[in-house]
Amino acid sequence: MPEFTHVDEKGRVRMVDVSGKAATDRLAAASARISMTAATFQKIINNDLRKGNVFETARIAGVMAAKKTWDLIPMCHPINISHVQVDFEPDAENNAIGITASVRICDRTGVEMEALTAVSVAALTIYDMCKSHDRAMIISDIRLAQKSGGKSGTYMRDGK
């Protein structure tokens, strides 16, 4: 099992020193899901909420969150992200919305946390915009789907 990189030999928490690493192209993609009642799902799909367009607001929130990950997660590096994309896949059969985010960079550290933060905040934004209609919404399945670049190479989740 690999050692934890954010803990030193004395058990103290540390930010990983990436100064000796080469800058490489890196990509990470993550996904999440938010489930709700059929009525709430239809309000989102029909853009029938007084708070505005849920998808576009959640998309902006996800992008902004990816850019601020270093401010939220204590040991993340501040990085200059090249690209963030947040997308939604409505699932009418299950009254749910799948959320995906991909983040790109050419740097010395990965962007897995940025992709995970993007989908998490996008899901939270959907919840916030719809909570007056449905407080029982469930945010679930937040996970890394893939990553590439860097020393550890490529990771692809089986079955996404």
C-alpha cells in the first residue's frame, strides 16, 4: 500500500513539495448524482423555478469551486487551471441528475480534487436552488472517474 504523501515520517500533516516534479498535461474527471421527487425534477427540466436556471447556475458554481479548491481543502496547491467543464445528464426514469466535471492543467500537481469539488458544489447548488420544493433530495455517488498525467499515470474507474 502506498504511503500517505500528506503525512511526514513523524506523523505531521504537510503540503506535498512538488517543486522537483516536471510540469505535465493532467486531466481529471469526476461525477456525482442528485436524486429528487418527480415534481422537483420536472421543475428543473422545465426551467420553472423562481431562483432561475438551475443547470446554468450549478455549472457556474462548479467551475468557480474548481478554481477555489485550494482555498477549501487544506493541503491542496493553488494552481492555474487551464479548463473546467461541468455537464448535467437528466435521468427522467429515476428523477435524478448526473453531474460530471473535467479539469485540465499543465502543472506539477494533479486536478482530482478540483474535479471532485466541482461536482460536489454543483450538486449542492442544485440542492440549494430546489430545497424549498424538496428537502429530501439525495446527493450521492461522488467519485473520481478518471485521471491522467503525472507520476502515477492513468486511472480509469471500471464501469464509471
